[in-house]
Amino acid sequence: MCAMRLQEAGEDRDRERKVACVGLVCVDIVKVINSFPEEDTDQRCQDCIWQKGGNAANTATVLSYLGAASEFLGTLAKGPYLQFLQTDFEQSRVVCQRCPVLADCQLPISVVIVSSSTGSRTILHTNKNLRELSLEDFQKLPLSSGQYSWIHFEGRPNPEEMRKMMVHVEEHNASCEESSSVIASLELEKPATAQQLSELMIHADIVFVSKDVATHLGFTDPVSAVESLVSRCKPGGAVICPWGERGAAGKRSGADTVTSPAFPPEVVVDTLGAGDTFNAATIFALNAGKNLREAVTFGCRVAGAKCGMVGNRGLQEMRF
């Protein structure tokens, strides 16, 4: 499967129905070092990279790199980093014009330590006062226009407002023609919010459950996780669980469990955003009409390729 060929199959992406990713964007200051430092030591970095981060922003960007028409929706803040993020979205061909831009608050910043010897990433995240997206903000997406085929929700610490947004999508689907219906997916990544956010699974067509959340819930492998958690989904819904070096599993209610091995690079360089890349590639394949097994395998292939490079821009030129 080739990302560029899939892009060509969609003809002009500007006329395609968009995939919108709802959640966080932040500034990532990535420090690349040879090995993780000991406390109270001085070490010279191999590189320092400024880039946009945040799960939903990363997912939207990778979707665009693979050839999808992509949009990000999340709160932004006025200040010195606003133009940096808006320019980055523009260069990545990700629409962000509907994002509310707020005054009297600060954009979140993450300092990320990437160890080049192991590929590990350690994230120090600061979010002082930027509010989460509201239902009123979300309703600015013109779902009734038929512009959107998929809405992906990053699990954020505002479960009640997220529930309202997902119900809004369900109400749209109940009242529109089938050709204008929208698939909704949900990402459960952080154990701290897993219990509250898991109640939203019934409103999603596809649920991505991270390894951290799965282990927090008592599972020891991706297969047992998806086979148990799929019962919380709506009829016909699916649960997908990536598990790093053990690949990933997926299960749609009423269907067989599917699995994929991992596709690690020769050398692991940078794992920052690998989970977001997996989610984006899997959504991309499903949105292009691939079945669950094909999509999960494609997700593992693209995530593995991403781990072999710093950042994700190189995915634009890769063939899978």
C-alpha cells in the first residue's frame, strides 16, 4: 500500500470530505541527546527542534502527509507562539481557521527529551490556563454541509463537554442522508482519565485504546484488551489497541479479532508521536475503504517508519 497512490486515488484532496481532529495543539521543544541525563548534570544536546505537538494536532498532520484532507479544531491562545503554530499548520496543509483564538491565556508547551541511543521520549508538559474546546466551539464545524467524513476526538479532561460534541455528531447522522454521515472515533490515551472517558465509547464508531490505558485496566496484551472492551462500544463499533513492539489488535463487534505485527525500523530514532501516527494511518486507511485488518496493519507500518526518523515530515516521501 502506498500513501501517495492512495492520495492520487482521491484525486484532488481539496475537494475531498475532510477528517477533522479535535483536541490539543501545543509547542514541542525537542531536545535530542545521546542518552538520558542524570539529575544535576550538564550535557550538550545533539539537536534542538521546535515543532507543533499535541495528539490531535499530530494526528491531523500525519493524515495530511498521507494525502487526506485534514482539519484541526482546538483552542489557541494569542501570544508569541500563535503565528508559529498557524504557519506550521499551513505548511502541513492542515486547516485550522475554525480554532477559537483566546486572549489572557498561554499556549501549552512541552519540553521533550529524546534519547538517540534508545529512541525513548520523556515529556515535560505545561498547560497553565488554556481552556478546553466547548460544544459551542465544536458546533462551528458545518457538519450539515457534507464537508466531513470523519471526526476524531482526542480524549481530553472535559468528558461532559466531549459527550455533548459526540452526541451532536450522532444527532447529525440521525437526521442526514447516508452520504453525509460522519464517522466518529475516540482516543483513550491517559490512564488518569480512562475511567471517565471510557463512558464515551458508546458514542464512537472506532475507539483507540493505548497500551498504557489497557494495562491500567488490567490487560496484559492487545488481543484480550480489544475482545473485552468491544462490549462497551455501540453495535458495529470497533476497538483498536496498539501495543508498541507487539504490534496491534482490533475487533469490531460481531466480527473476528484482527492483529498485526510491529514493523520496527532498523534503528529506533524517535518514538515521539508514534501513537498519533498509528491512529492517523489507521483512520486514513479505514476512511479510504480498507477493512479493519488492512487498516491496523497499515497503521503499524506507518508508525514503525515514523520511529526511524526524527519528527514526522519524512512520512510525506515514504512508500508503504
